[in-house]
Amino acid sequence: MDRLLSMQVFAKVVDTGSFSRAAEALDMSAALVSRYVADLEAHLRTRLLHRTTRKLSLTESGAAYYDKCVKILAQVDEAEKLASSATTRAEGTLRLHAPVAFAERMLAYLIPRYSARYPQVRIDLAATDRVPDLLAEGFDLGLVIRTELADSALVVRRIGTIHGVICAAPAYLERHGVPATPEELAQRHICLSLVQLEREEWVLDAPGGHTPIRARGMLRTNSLEALRVAGCAGMGIVFQPSYVVAEDLRAGRLVQLFPGYPLPELNVYALYPSRRYLPAKVKTFVDFLQEEMATCLALGNCAEALKNAELHREEQATIGK
């Protein structure tokens, strides 16, 4: 017996005052409505309705049961509306995971703008330099930065591309000289390395073909920030995502090397459990990131991009007056 459906049928009979009107409202036959009520009474081992040829009336047990049915059915209806609204309205808590440097230098600037657009969504951001088990750890969305992403049981969406930068501090270049070619860089310069590199080398697309550069410095770390600081201190040449070192390049703390030699691009991927019934809080955040990061990544620095966008809006507002 479908107990919930039986309760709905019983409540409709009471509300309409007859089996036939309840059957019409529920798009059932009167015989089926009568059967549901009879099965419910048999299950409860009590009579719920007094039936006469003219009218129906509730028994004492039926009246008490009806009151509870109304409350239960209202709660079920509320629960269904709440669950289904998750795919249509951006609200609730979005549990998000991202790499530390990306969280600090990109998301920290973008999340306030997202929150202004979707104030009903609360962001719970976990920033670590490991790839978590999203399902086991209860994350709605994970951001991963890789040249390529291996096959995954999760939904994978590329939301942006980060350009790498090879750079060094002026003090390092004064001591060791500026490498003239990628081959010279590979042969004699100290290159600090990042543990997350899929291979312990950088590959430049030089005119003579791909040139691999072995990372062989005195520092190997999983921290982009530690690598940036060591590079600024003159400890060696570093390969960094452009958004990490953009401010240092503008301030002259670092100097870019081989700007005309393309490096492998790093892709920003969004990972989430399923496309089916995707919560609006996930969809809106991923769409927002893809839209906003295009400008930020093109300029290499989120703060600078947002500053320029704000200045542009102010200029347009002044022109419009």
C-alpha cells in the first residue's frame, strides 16, 4: 500500500465531502478512491468515515487522523518545493574547493561580486593544494588547475585558461646574466620547481622545436606563494601562473624571460557531481566565473582587471551625464 497516496486520497475525500468529487479532483475512478480509503482503514484497523447514502462524516479516530494527515501532507509539499527550488533559485550554501593561490588571488576578488548578484548564496570556501574527493567530503564544486585533466567520474567544465610566465628577480639576473636562449636556460641556470608540475620540467615552444628545461634548483615546494617569494628574493628562475606574479612584474620585483616563447597553457576546470538537476547555486557560480575570469586572466591580475572595469564604468557614467 502506498501510504502517502492513501493519506492524500483520504484527505481529499474529507475536503470535498464525497468519493465522487475526490475522484474527479484526483483524476481517478470513484471505485479506486473507495479502495484506497478501505485499504487505509484496514491498515489502521479502524473506521475513519461514517458512510451514508447522503453524506460522509468523520469518526473520532478519523478526525484525529485527518488533522495529522493535513500537517504531514503540508510538510511533504513544503519539502518538495524546497528541493525542487534548488535547481531554479540560487540559494543555500555552496561548498567550494580551490587551490590556495587561486583562492587568494582570484576568488577573493570575485566572490564579493558574485555575492552581490546572488545574495541568497552563502560561500563556504576551502583552499588547499590537494584535490579532494568531492563526493566523500561533501563539496558541491571543485576548481582544479592542470594542463590536462584525466578521465573523471565527475562532470568537468573548462572555465578559463591561465598563461604561464618564466621570470626572475633583477638581482638574480645581475649575478648570473640574462639567458639568451631556452637552451642556455636549460644548461646553466637555477630553476625553482613546483611539486604540482606533472613532470619535473618546463617545455618551451622554441623556434627549433620543443625545449625541455629541467627544474634543478635548491627549492622544491607545493606553494606558489613560497615559490614567488623565493623568486623575488633572487633564489632562482621560476615558472608561475601569470595571475600570481602580475603585481611583481609590474612593480619590477620580477622580470619576465622569453615572452615570445609560448609555454603550455594551464586550464582552470570546474568539477561537480552531475549535470542532471544541477543546483542553481552551482550553475550560476560556474557561469559567473567563466564570464569574469576571461577579463581577469587576460590581464593576468584580478585586482587590476576589476579596477580597470570600475574605472571604465565611472567614465561611461561621466560621459552619460
